[in-house]
Amino acid sequence: MPQSQGLLEIIFIPVMLFCSGQSLVSIVLLLKNREKQYSNNLLVIWCALWGSACYFFFVYLMGTNYLVFPVLVWVTPAIPILLFPPLYLYIKYFCLHIEKIAIKDYLHYLPVFIYIVFTLLLYFYAGSMDELPRLDVYRYRNRVLLYTATIQGFVYFFLSYKLIKKQEIKLKQEFSNAEKIRLYWLKHLNYLVLSVMFFGTMSTLFQSFSINPYPFYILYHLFIGISLYYISFQIILKPVLFSGEIPNPCLTKIPENKAQVDRSIVYKLEEVMDTLKLYINQDLSLQELSDVLNISRNQLSYVLNNYIQQNFYDYIQLLRLNECKKRLLDPKYAHLSIISIAYDSGFNSKTVFYRTFKKYEKMTPTEFQSKFLKVNN
């Protein structure tokens, strides 16, 4: 154990060991599901790499070579440039339901390939492993790796953020219960990764200016561990997220030719909603509604966006709100609570109901009921 090690480092020894162990728990949980989606394989790689980072920090804190093999001297410097690509690829394959890795996606690991080739050339030039650290270019290599990881962290965070945002828009185009399948957990994980990248960047900058980077280095590994625990809890508490059962929004394009869309679809849509009240179905999807109207999903999406000027989610929520308002003022429903009326009108979440009501009515349901019941009386 290093002589300079204090109480904080002693505390971190079991923490890092538990975090690396937690990554193994996540890997087992992900692999044991035979019906898993393909993207889980990428998440397994991510858990393995981040768990390895925690393990090697544990070894460093212990000040021992326990379970460290000579080959790992080659491997460990490459870990920073391996941390970020697997998570971005997981988010991409999860959101788009991709079931086979594309050849072009191997390019995300190009920095690792360059590192391996460069290190091999240095090894042959030096003649032995012991001579490698004596080379100036060897020390510069490690710094280049850290700056490369910093750039990767920023780039992959924004790519992931953009992809998640785009997918949420598609969910609202396709599902009336989009709040059930929103990608909050992916957003949270992406922000945790941003924290890892931030503290890693600060550590690199402090080291470049010969300032002690150790506090940031500790925080860097702490957030790696928090990220591993977060994904582990998601796997345990929400296994459906990793089973491939999450609905996939339509990825086909809306027809560009406006002549393909007849304005009569709007009237037919309004008639169906007035008579059948399909919006009361809490899980109504764009596909189900297009089947009832006997038109394509693309046509319906085009009509909603260009004639009604709302996405599917907002359109259905507004219909539910109007139905709820009618029932709130109808004596026939006076025996029901406000939230019961909301659920009967198609809402599937108390939070979503109150948020939608205040968004459109600028008041709470109770205030609305009190105000208009007095007027009617």
C-alpha cells in the first residue's frame, strides 16, 4: 500500500472492489436472458471495461501486483480510449433495434488499433519491456491516450444525447403512452458518463500542469462505480428494458408527395375518435389507429403533423384531456375521484395527467372543476 495513502484511499479499496464485482453481476444478468436483444452484448462489453477500470484502481490502491499479469501493462493504458465507444454503440443499437453489428462501427475502435500497432513498434525498437519506460515517446504516448479519451468523451456524449432525443421524438409520433417508454434511464446514464469524462479531463489537465490530479482521479473512478451500480439496478428493477420488449417506433419516412394524403382522412379521423373514443385505450399506438382508419401508418403520421399539426402523442393526450374535462363537469361522474376520471379518460399516469392539464388549462383539475361547476350552477 502506498505510503502516502490516507483514510480516503483506504475507504476506496473496498468500494472499487465492490464496483468491479458489481460489473460482473450486471454481465451475468445480461447474459442469462436467452431472449435478450442484440444490443445487450455491447452493454456487456461496456460493463466489463468499466469494471476493469475499477479493478485496476483497486490494485493500485492496494499497492500490489495481485492478479496483474505482464500483458496487462500493455492493456491498462488503453482502457481510457475503450470506455466511451461501447456505450454509444449500445444506445445506438438499443434505440434503433439493430440486430447485427455494422462493419463501419468497428471504426469506433480505430484509436485502440493505432495504439496497439504503435506500442508494438516501440517494443521492437526498445528491445525489451524494461526499456520501454525509458523512451520519451512512450511517456508522450500515455498523455496522447488521455487527451484522446477526453475528446471521445465529449463527442460520444453529444452523439448519444442527440440519438436519445431523436428517438423520444419518434416515440411520441408512434405511441400514446410514450411516457411509459421514455428513455430517462439512458439520459441519466449518459450524464453519469459525462461526469466521468469531466473528472477524467480535469485529472489530465492537472497532470499536464504538474498539479496533483489525484482528487479528480478518485472522483473519476467513483463515478465509474456509480454508473456500474446504476445500470445494475436498472437491470434488476426493470428487466423489460433489456429483453427487447420495448416498442420500436416506425423508422420509415413520411411520404413527401402531399397528393398521397386526402383531406378526408382528417374528417374520418375526427369521426372515429368521436364515436369510438379510441383514445381511452391507454396503450393506443399509431399502428392500431391506422388499422382502424384503413390507411398506412405513414399517411396517418403525415396528416397529424401537417394538417392537425400535432404529433400522435400530443394529439391523443389532448383528446383525453377534453374527455376528462367533460366528465369533471358531468354530474353522472360526481361519485368518482378526479384521478379515477383521468384514468377512465385514457391517462395512465397521475403525473402526466396533472402536467397535461396545467399545460393546456393553466390551472389544476380541482380549480377547473370548482370554477366551471359554479358557473353552471
